[in-house]
Amino acid sequence: MSVVSEVAAAGPADASAHFAAKLAFETDCWDVHAATRDGQVDFVLLDVRTAALYAAGHVPGAVSLPHREIGEARMAAWPADTLFVVYCAGPHCNGADKAALRLAGLGRRVKVMIGGVTGWLDEGLALAKGS
């Protein structure tokens, strides 16, 4: 028995429920890129890092809104049913999770773009610069 199969895999029904739930909370860099490229942007992309990091390089089309600044007053700029996609620096950063928690706490729909800026660059995609 390998270390992989040492713990039994979940059954198909449990695996299906798990991965469906996971996709309800996450999207990835390529899907965000494809939606943007194809003109199918039905979400607001938020860069939740600092304004300085945003200016140094951000995903094209992203709005700068540091996670510490997310609050009821700031979110009033968007309709209540807006889907937000949040990202931060990458897998070593939990800023996107902090932003997602704040947004969900405000009753907003949210997904995290897994990989963040690191993932975006790993896909060979370019960053925009400036504010």
C-alpha cells in the first residue's frame, strides 16, 4: 500500500460534493483571463493588496481595494448582487481570504482567484502597471 492510498479516497458522491463546493468558493487565473479576453466579465475583480503593490503591477481590469478598506460604505458603489473575485500576492498570502471573509460578512457574493499575482505570472500573463 502506498502513502497515497494509505488513507482511503472519498467515495464518488462525497468527492463530487467536495469539489462542487470548492469551485463555488474559488476560480483560477486562467478562467479570469479567459472571461476578460472573451468579454464575459460578470464579476468585479478586486486586487486586495496595498495601493503601492497594485501600482507596481496588477491584473488588468482589477480595481484596487485593500482588504482592510472593505466595508459597507465602500461596497455601496456596487449593486448588492455583484459577484466579487478577490486576489492578493499568491499562495503565500492570506489577504484574499481576509477580503473574502469581509465581503461575505457584508452579505456579498465572493470567490477567491487562487494563485493571485504569482499564479497570474505563472500562467505567462502580463500585469498592468500604475493606478
